[in-house]
Amino acid sequence: MNSTLAQHISPPMRISDSSADKVCDEYEIIKSLLPLNGARVLELGCGKAEKTRTIAQRGQVASITALEVDEIQHARNLQIADLPNVSFCLGGAQAIPAEDASFDIVLMFKSLHHVPVEQMDQALAEIRRVLKPGGLAYLSEPVYAGEFNDILRLFHDEKTVREAAFAAIQRAVDDGKLELVSQTFFSTPGHFDDFGQFEEQILKVTHTHHHLSPELYEAVRTAFMRHMTPQGFDFKQPIRVDLLRKTTP
């Protein structure tokens, strides 16, 4: 086989791995996979900037440009004053407001499946555009499994959009736009003190409007309470990380 062609053949990609048993904070995976020291980083869909903060304070990065498409959350992020190496910007993955080859690393934490399905391919093309040659894209997506997912899908079933996000990543790899470096499967521990905390953090998020009928609300509450203990509801959320590299032209 031609050696040049062989370089672009990636191993089969998997959307999930039921045998994965590692449980850890995601930052442990981030620091094991990414050369953060001195890197110029772009985070797409930064949300409440929780991971942004961890990486900015612990990763020794040169800078982070953190994009959020939700205007309400972006306005809140602009009030953050103690992260001097972070710039918060309004924008989405499908139209990144940055020059070509601007970043060493692009991060997406559980956000590619929130991009409109018809714009997912464009988002991956944009990620490739803004990465430097040899730059890395770290795309983490929730696996459709687990107790938390069983509750979430009662009112917000993401099976189709998560499959679409995975298919878009596969197309980008198969087309040679991005090279698959590795896939990593693990779970992150999660906890809710009570249903009120679940309602505040999940049902009332500003980036997605959940309108539950009284009957559905009660069904969600009932499903949640099945897992409650005197210490709260502890769960594990399975995650897949697709680590991709921008190939040279």
C-alpha cells in the first residue's frame, strides 16, 4: 500500500464503549491529552466558563478565547474579572470570529451536538480553519447512556443530535479534513443535592428552553427521586473524547 495513503487511514471510530470503567474529573483527561503549556486556546460553547476557569488557572496556557452563543450567559461571562488570560466573545462554532491558523488547540465540551445539525459540517470546517497546522481539536460529547441520561431524555431526548454530531466528526475524518489521533472513553462523577438543584441547573438553563407540562414535570421528578438518598443523587456521566489533528495541506 502507498505509504502516503496509509497515513490518512484512521481506525474505526466508536460512538460509545460500554466497557469503559474509568471515572475521573475531565481535567485529568484534558491534561493527559493536550500540550496546554504556552498554547493559544479557543473554547467553543464555554457555557458558565467552569472548565475555562480550570484550564486558565491550572493549564499554563498563553490565552483562551472563550465563545458562547447564548447572549444571556455571555453577558454573565463578561462580568468575570479574575481571568486576565481569557477573552469572552459572542459567537458559535459554525462562524468563528477569528483569523485562519490562530490557535494551537480548539476545545468543545458537550457542545457540538448543540450546533444545528445542518451546520455541524461547517463547524468542523471552521475548527480546521482556525487551527494552526498540526493543531489539536478536543471534542468531548456525552454518551447516550446512564441514569442521568435516562432522566434527561424524558423531556429532552438528545439521541438524534448526538448521533448527528458523531457522524459529522466521522465525515471530517473520512474526508481527510481532520486526522483522528485518539478516542477516550470515561465517566465524570455528578451530584445533585436535591430535585431543586436539578431544576435550577438543568430545567432552567438559558441556552435551552424546556417547557414541561405538569404531567411531564411530575414524571421527571418521580424518575429523579428514585435515585435520591439522604446524601443526594450521585451519578456517573459517560463521556467520549475525540482528539483530532489538523493535517498539513
